Amino acid sequence: MSETGTLLDPTPRTHSWETPIGHPLTAEDFAGWVRDRLATADAAIAALLAVQGPRTIDNTLRLYDIAIEQLNLAGSQAGVLNSVAADKAVRDQAQEAAQQVAMVGTALGLNRDVYEALSAVNLTPASPATRRLVERTLLGYRLSGVDKDEATRAHLAQLHETTTRLSLEFGRNIQEGAKSVLVEDAGELDGLPEDYLARHTPNCDGHYLLTTDQPDMQPVMTFARSQALRERMFIAYNTRAFPANVQVLLDLLYTRQAIATLLGFRSWADLATADQMMGSAANVRTFIAKLEEASRIGAEREVEMVLAFARTHQPELENINAASRAYWYEQFRRDRFAFDSQSVRPYFPYAQVEQGVLDTAARLFKIEFRRSSVIAWHPAVSVFDVYEANQHVGRFYLDMHPRDGKDKWFSAAPVVSGVRGRYLPEAALICNFPGGDPGDPGLMQYSDVVTYFHEFGHLMHAILGGRTEWAGLSGFATEGDFIEVPSQMLEEFFRDIPLLQSFARHYQTGEVLPAELIRKMKLAGAFGRADWMRSQLYYTTLSLDLHDQDPHALDLDRITRRLYESLQPWQWVEGNRMYASFGHLTGYSSNYYTYAFDKVIALDFFAQFDPDNLLDGHAGKKYRETVLAQGGSRSGRQMVQDFLGRDEDFGPFSDWLNEEFADGALA
């Protein structure tokens, strides 16, 4: 068989953790697996460059896509193992591999011979998806600086290597920077749920040790009556990677700006938006201004109401600080809506929520999930195969509870980029929900359940969009500022009473979550949306401003506090260094606006579903076909128009933002 023919055969060892039974994955094993993937990618590019005669889709684009496929495979699994591997040596090797893969990708993106070969491909017989792949690829080459001289390209490669190293270091410092909060007086635990208290027993000194992991942190911020405890937890959580990440972040900002300058852009923010739906940093600022106007009055009303309520309990209170915002919102909701968010936690044990999310997605997208016995990277991981009409179409992994050394956030990650006829799509959820220990039901707050729906929306995008012809268009391979649409759209299904009652049952009695309690939960949940949007504006503006001005003039503490006080009504807490653990600064860089922008699109999408037949109506089929199944085969703008028949409307978002005042509940 020719070398090209060999390259067209998928690798026999798709998963890096596939080792002989009883032999755990070692750093050396993983390094070897990555080397094999990179060697296959190198061979594909060598074969591409060796082509004589006219450039065709088969002899050039196909080989290029095989290289991308292998780089995706190595990079995805390096990213996963960097986040989840139990063995620190494997995590360290995965981090090194992620940087190595990124370096190879950067070199490929600056390879002028490959660029010229792709530019010469005859696209006369090409499908629209193939044309889009080539257009997006060539745009990426131009934005990487392929047209620069050799010395400049070498400098750009060095700068990109630096950004990759710094980004990985920034994330690792957050991942391994978990802190603990000591509670010497048991009275500080007043207000916390009974199951929380049952999980935390005093040590030999009679003290309690709480961690900054989400299952420990979030209930403290929401329920603990002790302001002192809330403030200690707030500072611990927001200094997890401080001071380690201060210089790392500054160096990252310096390097990104240097790349933008070399490429002729005013700022990194302009470069980072050049190939996005938004188009420019100026357009982001216009969008931010629109959000600011839409949320201002509602947020002012919410804050006034919560502060007035808090003063009935503490007449001397001048303001509520950032560490107490969640607590006082919870207390207000209990009073105004007769809703205590602890009251629904017994109806949301982890196992039932998982099954409810699976059942919802299976019915909505007309697919089936079957638990698999295949081995994953850790015994705690559940594996599911996805079937459609008895045809195996994908696989996903659920790594859902905290453990030492594991990433502490909530995310979806590709594992294998699906390519029609070559690889089935695979993806993973890496989360930190309650539960996972024997005897612990893992009672979840309703916001946790919304997060589960959100992340599963990403998962479905990766799986259902992973049957494209090209690896470069598979799954998440759409514009970065469209990627949060599927996740935020699926969140909205949580609000449906019959859907919730299909799985929300009391973990001890089996009682179905009462409809009246759901109604109260929805009313209470709607309260605070405008203030939540102000928080999103803060994160969005911070991520943009850090990347849209001279980084050498930045004072991270000053800009973080100044923006906070200009956009947030809650009193600043001294010692807050949230920027050091703001993980989205590496992934989204300047483009955190994605969440708010995609919320507008997602709510307009959800408005097309029949509220009386959410899961079985026509909208689900159309949404799957015109959005999810496309992967990156069409632009985000085209997918919006295909599903809606028009561009997105701001109306559903505005209605959602002001829903709390619309029905007279807060008149």
C-alpha cells in the first residue's frame, strides 16, 4: 500500500489511555502515543508537499485534513489528561504535549508552501462545506502571518509558543491552587444544608476544613449566615492562583499584543475578533453598550429591593459586599417568593439529574444512550455510546465529581474529532458536581442542574456535529462566538414543569417535585437576571480591556477594581484578585462577550419551540439539522438564518431579562 493509502487508514490506537489490562497509563506511554500522532501528521504534510501536477481536493486537501485530524486527536487528549489525570506525572506530560502540539500547529499555520498548495486546489467540484473549509483555512493562514518574511514568521512562531506555555501555566496554577478555609467555631456553619454538614466532620481539634472546590464553596456563599465565613471563602476562592498568575497573565498579555502588532492589528482584541461573527473590538463595544442599556434599570431595581430587604434585618447596613450578594439574594427570594433554594436540593440527587438530562437529550434529538464498559482515564468516569436507529454514532465520557489534581471548573472537551468514514465523534464533560462518594446522594442546587444542561448542550454539539466530511469542520469547529449557543439553548429546557417532574424526585421519599414549588423556583430564579447581566458585563469588559490597550501600562489590581466599581453595585472586597483565576482569559482571551452574545441567539432559538410540546415538536428536528449537525460546515450567521429564517432578534432576550417584572410578581 502506498504511503498515502496508509495515511487514509485511521490510527489503530485512538485513545491514549488504551493500555494492557492492569497497566496504568504512564507519562512515557502518553508521550509515545503523542509522538505517533505527530508523526502521522508530519507524513501527511510531506505527502501533500510531494504532490506533482494539479492540486485537487483528494491529493492536497484530504492530506491536509488528515494532519489536522491527528493534531486534533493529540491536542484534545493532551488537554483532557492535563485536566483529569490522577497521576501528576501524566498531567505534566500532557501539559508538555499540549504545548508541543500547539507548536506543530503554529508551524503548520505559518508554512507558506502548504498555504500555496491549498490556495491552488481546484474547488470547481467542491461542496459548500468544502469551500467553507478552504476559505476558513486560508483566512486562518493570513491571520497567522503566512505572508510575512521568514524572520517575522520565525518570530511569530516563537511568540505563539510562549503564549501556549503561559496559557497552560495559567490554567495549571488555577487547577492546582485549591485552598482551604478553617472553621474553628461550629456556629459559623449555621444555615448550611444538613447533607453539607453531614459531609464535614470536625477534626481532632474540633475544627472544620472547607475547600474552595465548587461543592464546598457554593453552599457557603449562598447559605452560610456568617458573613465572616463568607468573606474568608470569597477571598480564598478568588486568590487560588494569586500571586502565581500575576506575572504569568502580564507576560501573556504582552506576548499577545506583540503578535497583534506584528500582524498589523491595533490590539489583540481586534485580531481575536477578525474571524468571528462579531468582526471587531469596536463591534464588541457597541454590543456591550446595548447590554448595558438593556440591563441598567432592571438591575437598579433589583439591587434597591435586595438592599432594602437586607436593612430590615440589619438596619445599620450601608451596602452589601461581593461576598454577601448570593446570600442576600437567597434570603430575599425566600421572603418574597416563599422559595428556599435548599428546599429543592433533595429533589436533585446527582444520579437522577444525570438520568433526566440523558432522557431529555435522547428524546429531543431522537437518539439513544447506552452505558458502555470501555475503560476511560479514571474508574469514576462513566462512558456512554450514542446510537441513532441502532447505528453507533458517537461516544461520550462523564467525569463529574471533584478529586485531587483534577480541574475544578465545568467544561466540555472534544476527545476524538469525528470524521465521516474515519472516526466516530467522542467528547467529555469535566465537571465538579456534588456526589461521587459512597453514601453521598450528591444533592444539587438548581443552578447546578442548569449547569448540567448547559454542558450537555456542548456535548451534543460535539457528537451530533461530528459526522462531517472534514476534521477541520467537526463538532465545535465553528466561530468561537457561536459556540455557546447550543449550551445556552439547552439550559432553557430546565424551566419546563413536566420535563422537570420527569426526573426531579425526593431522594428519600420518591415524591415528585411539586408544580407549585417549581413555579416559585422559576419566579425566584428570574429575579436577579439583570444584576447577573451586570456581572457578565463586568467579565466581558475586563476581558476586552485587558486585550485592547497597551499591556505595559496595565495595573491588574487597579483595572479590575475600577471596572468592578463602575459596573457592579456591590461593595468591593479588599484582597479580591479574581483576575488571577479567571480561566476564560486563556480560552476566550478578549472574547468573553461570547456568553452574552450567544444568550441573545439562544433565547431566540428557544422561542421557536412549542412550549406545550418542547421535546417532540418540529423545532427540535430543524434545530438539530440546521445547527448541531452542521458542526462548522456553515458559518454561525448562516446557521442562525437557516434556523430562524432571519437574523437573531433582541426581543426574546429583553423579555427574558425583564421577566421578573412582567407578571406583576414584583409590582
